[in-house]
Amino acid sequence: MEIQNFSTKNFDFINYINCSEQQCRTILHYRNLKDISKWMRNSSEISIDQHLSFINELKDDNDRKYFAVFQDNKYIASIYLTKSKGGLWERGIYIIPDFQNKGFATLIEREFITKIKSLGIDTLIAEIDKNNLSSIRFHEKLGYKPIKEENNYIWFILNENEMLNQIRLGGGYVIDNYAFINFTSLSIENKEEVLTWRNHPSIRKWMFNSNKISISEHLSFVDSLNNNIFKSYWKISYQNADVGCCYIDNIDYESKSGEIGLYYRPDKQNHSVFGIDFVYNIYNFMFNALKLNILYGDVKQDNSNSLSLAEFLGAIKISEYQYKGEKIYRLMISSITFNSISKESVCPRNYLKFIKNNYIIK
Ligand SMILES: CC(C)(COP(=O)(O)OP(=O)(O)OC[C@H]1O[C@@H](n2cnc3c(N)ncnc32)[C@H](O)[C@@H]1OP(=O)(O)O)[C@@H](O)C(=O)NCCC(=O)NCCS
């Protein structure tokens, strides 16, 4: 992402890499004040040489953008973005002490957000020390929501990303007679039920962790999904009958990609809805409801059912590797490929033809 200097109604935002040496020294002076640095992840004092070499590194760094904020040529704040997990941007901010509690952070943040939105950034993360109560209050007022606590920090998120809201808020989604209910919204009975499917030998054998999962492990896993914006699990029903599950893991919000997994309800595998229609509708959900652009999936070589269904729907093998003595294919499919397939062509006759041409007669 390219952002150089810019001005808003009230402030001039100067990229650190464009600051004069005198400005760099002023920034460092405030950065090293105890009341500012104590809230930094690296709270130790920084020397001018370290500071200048840090600024030098920023010149070639697309994943870190630091701005000094001036009003009438007076330095009053720094605000910065660093690329974080899953392609999300983490935002840091501090106001020099004499200017705190006067509404500056609120105004700077608002004007900064308007600018970065115009560059396509719709989500910000802030990782805040649990004891930094004024910062927590400030973020809450701006509309940031807490999503998880880790070590001594609380993660806050300010988000207008539709996909992230779908993942974060759980709930359900109905699309073409299929209902997708997030695991976090399931009743305890339903949670137990999806575990019995997952633990069935005919499903487990295709999983990378093929161990049986205990109910307590399962419940604490489902609970952990409440605080995880990088993975999401869904129970699927068709015309009100439960038919299976799907999930998306390692979500990257920048490329809108993730790793897909799915399994059928084992006692219903011969139901006519299974197979192509089931997988087609999961892809449809991921691409057209969750709005992902690319799906990756790892499938064991022997799992020809899964492989052929994915390839029939447009997935391609992009690499292969060995895992516990088995060959694994890494597959990829894009929303463009998937959406170019007509729904009518996704029928048993064409699938059988595809199998004959690609899997039996080589
Ligand atoms: C956290 C921090 C960024 C907040 O900046 P700030 O400029 O003081 O924030 P604001 O002034 O916009 O808002 C803070 C308070 O000022 C009040 N305020 C807003 N406008 C005001 C005005 N015009 N006059 C007087 N007070 C005002 C707000 O109501 C708010 O008070 P409240 O929380 O009790 O309601 C700042 O305290 C800071 O830099 N702290 C040290 C570093 C740090 O913690 N950074 C964040 C790390 S995640």
C-alpha cells in the first residue's frame, strides 16, 4: 500500500520517511517519554541511531506506515499502521502529553480513517494493554469492539467488512434451500450431534487429525471460535434436514482467501442431495455469501470422491506434499472460476462423464 504525505481538514500527516532530521528527533523525544512508551509493546528507550535506522527501513516496507501528525507545523501525535495476521491492519496512536484529553485523538482518528477508507482499508485492529484504561475508553467510544484477550492485551476491532462480520457475529445464513448455522450459535444438542458426525470412522479417516475428539475438547473448541476471526465452522441443513458441516480456516482478509473443509453427515451419505449438490452449495455459500475470492483445500490422494468433486466444480491441483506417509494434494478454486460454471451443468450426468474422462480412463 502506497500512502505518502496527506492533509485533512485539521491536520498534516507526514510519513516518517519524509520527516526532516529535526522532526525525527522531536518524534523520538515524545516516543521515549515514560507516559507514552510504557504502553508500547517495546517500552524500552530508543536511541537516535536506532530511530533513524528504523525510519530508513520503512522506506522499503509496504507493511508498515508511520505518520507524524502536525497542526500549524506543531507535532502533536503519531499514528501508524502495521500489517497484522490475516492481512488485517493494526493501528497504533499516541498524542503528546500536553495535547491529551482535548479531543485530538478522536479527531485525528476520524480524519485518518476517512483517508484510509478511500484506499480500500475497511478494518482496523488495535491491541491495547489491559491496564491502559484511557485508551480502552477512547477505542470503545470510537466504536471499536473487543474480540479477544491474549496475554496482557485486549484486541479491539473497528470493522465494516461484511465477511468479517459474518465470521465474527456467527448466526445463520440461508441460500438456495441450504441453511448454514455457525457452530457458535448451535444448541448444545446440535454441538454434540455434529461431533458424532466428525468422529464417525468414515469421516475421520479423511481428516488430518483422524483421532476421536472428546465432547469436552469439542465444546471448548467451539467456544474458542467466538474469539477467532480467522476460522469459522457451520452446520448445514437442506430443506430443514441436517446434512453436514463445512468450515473455513486461515482466513486472509486482504486476498479474501481461506482453507475450506467439509464433511457429510455420515448416516445420510446416500441421500440424493449429497455429492455434487452439497459441495456446489458450500462453494456457493463461501463465494457468494461470505464473499471469499479464493479457496484452498488439502485433500488426501486416496480421497478420490472429494478430489473429483472439487475438480469437477473447477478446483485445480496447485501442489502436493507428503503427510504421515500419505500424498496430499493442495487444491485451489477462485470465485471467478466457480461463478463461470452454470448451475444446470452441475448434474450427475456431467459429473459421471467427468469421472470417466479424468479418473478412470487415463
Ligand atoms: C489514548 C490516547 C491516544 C487518547 O488520546 P486523547 O487525545 O487524549 O483522546 P481524546 O481527547 O480524543 O479523548 C479522551 C478524552 O478527552 C475528552 N475530550 C474530547 N474532546 C474534548 C475537548 N474538546 N475538550 C476536553 N476534553 C475532551 C473525551 O471526552 C475523552 O474523555 P472521556 O474518555 O473521559 O470521555 C492518549 O491518551 C495517548 O496518547 N495515550 C498514551 C499512548 C497510548 O496509550 N496510546 C494508545 C495505545 S493503544
